[in-house]
Amino acid sequence: MTKKNKFLLSIFGISSAVLILTITAFASISTASGYDKYKKALINTASNKKNYTANLNFRILEDGKEIFSSLNEVKNDGSDSVSTIGNIKSEISEKEIQTISQGSKTVYLGDDGKWHFFKNMGFFEGGNPFANLTPNQIKFIELLSDTLTGDTKNYVVTNGNNVSLTLSENQIPELSQFGLSSFIEIENKIAQTNNTLNINNKIIIDPVIQSFKFSATLGENNVVKDTLVTFEFTYKDENNLPHISTINSEIYFSNFGTTTPLKIDDDILKDATLNN
């Protein structure tokens, strides 16, 4: 496994932990009206709104210092084209990203300044995979979310079109704590097997989520305009020294019905074919 792939796998693990935490913590308020409002708007946005611009921002801070960031703008025309422009930055590297998906073809701008074809894109080929979910699949995800009900339903706050949730350590659902610990264990095993370190250059021991904050704004026509998630967890490294990590995730939706992504024109197609 290359250094780049190890790094990306580490990012995937942490991103997955954020997703698990968000689902389990916020789904725990499934009997609250705020959750119902957000759930319906999210389903509508993900499955019915085909044309939009999404800004996706993800940051990791270690003891107050930013060690990773990923800032991306995704444009989806709702037909067959999706383009992405972004930046991924860590303590060891920084990379500009530009991709275009059109029909069955996906190209990316390489470090050499030339276009190349992506191969084996699978589930994510051609844009928004959630737009292709069947009604039964959507209902399954909805019911699974509703099943994860806990006492945190009492902490949701609804203010007009804003829905928010703030949890401290003793309010964090047990499933979330175990979910984070499980992903960290996988990260540590990958690091030890490949003689590398995690994204924060440390072996993470005994992680404990200290706080979780969720906020979302709903717009007209029952869409999600933004979703902001922040959580902090403490841990000890291999030298038994304490640390605190902060994960920030932001998603902003805009330009519903008016978004125009980049297209794979003849010049790009020719360039990608020559460099395939």
C-alpha cells in the first residue's frame, strides 16, 4: 500500500467515524419534531433535488492546530454531469482536485496538468449516488435511523428553520462512543501492519467523545441549506500523553435548479484519451 493510499484510507476511517457519530447521535432524537423536519428535508434534498451546488468543508484539528482540511465545491446539473473543484491539505502535502463526471465517463486533472480517465468509479460514478436510491432503500435508511432512539431527544432545539443539538460527554449515545473506538482500533491496526502512523502521526488510545454539536438550516421547498457538525474527543498517545482532536464538517447547498457544472468537451476528451 502506497503512502498516499494509507493517508487516504486514514481519512476515510475518520470521515466514516464522523458519519456514524452524526447518524447515531442525531437519530437519537427521532421522536422530536426537529428531527422529523430535518429528516424529511434531507431525504427530499438527497433524492429529489437533482440540480444543485454543494460546498463540502472538512477539517481536523489536533490540540488546537489544524492538521488536515478538505474544501470542495460540487456542481450537479441533475442530468448526467457533475464537476468538482477542491483542495486537500495536510501537514505533509497539499493537492488541488478537479474532476468531471459525464454519463459513464469521469476524468480528473492530474499533477502533470493533463486530463486522465478515472477507472472503476463504481457506486459514485456519474454523480450523486443517493439520487438513484429506490423508495424501499430510502425507507430502510429512514427506519434504521428511527430505530436508534435514545434519551438525547430532550436536547434538540428548533428555532424557526434551524434545528440544533448539543451534547456533552455524559449525553453521548453509547453506540457513538463504541463506533468511534471501533474505527480508531481499525486505524491503529492499519498503522501497525503497514509500519505507519495515523493522520495525526500518533497511535490513538482510549478515545472518549467529549462534545458533539449539530446545526442545520432548512430552506424553502423543504430542502437542507446547510448542515454543520463539530465534535471533540480526547485520547492518549503511545507515550501516555493526553491530546484532544476536533472534527469540523460543513455542507452548504445552493443554486437549486440553476447550477451548470463543467463539461467534458472535445479537448478534454482528447487529452484524457491520449493520457489513459
